Amino acid sequence: MKMDLQALQIFLAEQFPQGARFGQIEAAGDGWAHFRLPISDEHLRPGATVSGPSLMALADVALYGALLSRIGPVALAVTINLNINFLRKPSPERDILAKASMLKVGRRLGMGEVYLYSEGNDDPVAHATLTYSIPEH
């Protein structure tokens, strides 16, 4: 593991402070990270459901944390692909939890998946797969 929870928290606060709008890191290990998105009115769309862009942003920042835990503080690792399946309506009254894990990390690419849940419900509301480009470091 290249970065632990504390190192990730410091790095994200310094290098990607706007990312806190998309979710806060709660736990991390070698190639995985758990994030939380406290839901507010800004995350809701008509019909009182959490918006797709809010869920996609949470998935993206969560996998960024999982990737950095494995490769270290590489600020310019960037998303090159994000696929998401929305599985069920998230609760607008509960935080969204993200469980991100890396499936493969190579020299130039990292691929992983993220499951998103409404807090208190074991059934995922979405599943995303993402690929990151990793610059030379």
C-alpha cells in the first residue's frame, strides 16, 4: 500500500479540495477505498431521487482514492472511461456509500469497480466500472 487513510485525506484536501463536494473518504486499504456522500438538496433531481451525475461523481472520486492507495500520490491520474448501471432508486433521505476496489493496476492503466449503496440498505443502487490513465511517476 502506497498511501494509507491519513495520507489520502491530506493529499485529497491539498490537491483536490473540490472533490469533497463529491464524497468524503472514510476508509482505505491497498487498492480499495470507502467514501460517503451526505445527500442534500443539491444532489436531488425532480422526483426526489439522487441525481445520476451525483452518483457518477461519487464513483469517480472513490475509485481515484482506491487507485492512489495503490500507486501513491499521482495527482495527474485521470479517468478515461466510466460506465455506470443504475440499479434502483436511491433514498433521498440517506447518505450514499461507495465501496471502490481496483481490479487491475498496470504501469499506464488502472481499472476498478465501485458499488454504491443507500446507507442502511445492502442492495446496491448503482455499479460502476472505471479506467484511469496513470502518467509516468
